[in-house]
Amino acid sequence: MANHPPRIAIVDDDAAVRKALTRLLKAANYQADAYASVEEFLAALGNNVPECLLVDYQLPRMTGLDLQAHLQETGTSIPVIIVTAHNEPKIRESCIILGASAFLAKPVGKKELLAAIQHALESREPASALE
């Protein structure tokens, strides 16, 4: 079986951000799937579990924190990186306590983002350990 580049999911309601992150990830040899909402991501999740998730904190109807909680409740183990313009200590603390791999303030530098993704992928539990 051939190795495939890690699949990174992007959930952000800003089309320009989704486009920029998709280009950056593809240039860094990742597969990138972009979603405009939490609902769109969750609908696609069934057969398409990514190795890492980049999610905006402030989204319509559900926050990135809400999505983290939902993934935990359903036993879906995906490293989550919160990317947000709302760099407030209480929000950061809540996301980290719930298990976010990283909490990055927008605008995020390319090197910082790619390092956070690499760290999340390296610290990910092997699938066999989850069963």
C-alpha cells in the first residue's frame, strides 16, 4: 500500500482563508480538504477522517471549542489546531484543556502553522491504540 500525504481538514467560514490554507498545505505536500462550516465537515467525516484538523474558533452556530467537544463525545480522535483572531486567554485555556494540539492567533505565520501541524501529526495516537 502506497504512503499518502497526511490529510488535513480545514474548517473556516472565510473563503479566502480556506483558499490560502489549502494552497499552503498542498505546497507543503499535504492533502487538504476545506469546509465552510462545522456541519459540512461533520457530514463528510464518516468515511474521510483526516490526520489533523485546522479549525477557526469563531464559526456560525458552533465554535471550534464546540467541535472539539463533539469529537471527544463521539470518540473521534483527531489532533485539533485552533486558528483564531480571538486570542483571549480564557478561550485559549478552554481549547487547550479540551485537548487542542495548538492554539494559534491570526495572522498565523507559515512556519508556525506548519510546525504546529507537524507536531500534531507526530503526537497523534496510532489507530491501533484507539481500538
